[in-house]
Amino acid sequence: MLGVLCSTAGWGQIRAGQPLNTGGLKPILPPPLFASVSYSNEPLLLLGSQETDYTSLVVDPKEIIVVQTYKDSAMLAEMGHKARNGVLLIRLKNQKTLLKLEDVLDYFEVPPTQRQLRVLVNKQPVNPEHFLADIKRITKVEVITLDKISPSRISWDENEQFLNIVTIQQAQL
């Protein structure tokens, strides 16, 4: 059993023994946790006109330059909920073409039937809408089922398959 919630706003985290907010109904306790998943408190990254986040950006971290940080400004208000943890305006040291998820799946010739699976990068959940990648950093795309005891288990269905993108760093471990 897991303590992971999913909503249209993203992933949330609950802890064993903490009551769930049930909107005035009798509180219930969540089941004991084996694992939890959270997109944490990452800021929104703006790379040119593209929105991304650290977990969905597959580039060498040494290539990222933070140009400007927005924590409290009118810009955050305009961007709404997605900017709740701040916004970082970034650029890359060396200009390179970054591919969106569909382009990466095309490059690795992933069949249409597998494109419906939820996406992981190195077995960690990512936001497919924010996914940007330097294709040279990806070694393969594979279909996997997460172990029952995986620290990043994100499904109640222990047989659910995921599309896992393996990067160079992960392949070297």
C-alpha cells in the first residue's frame, strides 16, 4: 500500500499516521507507507520560452546558468499556481537543441502503444509536459514495472508498466 495522492495540481505526499483532510467528514488515517513520491518544492524553470523543472530537464547540471530568480513579484502572480515555488530564468552555457518528450520517443522509435504509459526518468516520475532533453544524455528508453519496494513507487497497481528514460549518469552507476 502507498501513501501517494495524485491530483490535477500534481503529486502530493502524505505520511503514515497523519489524518487526511476529508472536508469536514470524520478524519481517516492513511495506510502505512512503503514509499512516497513528491515533486517537492521545485521552482518553475524558464528556458527561453519553454517551461520545465529540474526533474524533467535532462541536461548536464553543469550546463545550467541561473540568469534571474523570481520569488516575490508580479510575474509570479501572472503565472499562477505553477509558479508557487518561485521561478528561475535559466540558460545553458552551450547552446544545444533540447527535445520534447514526443521527439525523444520518436528518436528511440517507441511504438504508439507504449507512448500511453506514464513516464519516468531513471525510475523517478517526471512531468511529461515539462520534459526537455539533450538527446546525447539519454542511453535508452525502456518499459519497466517498478519493484514492490521501490522508493519511488507511484501506483497502487503493482503490475503497472512505465516508460523509463535512462540517462548517461544512471547508466554509469
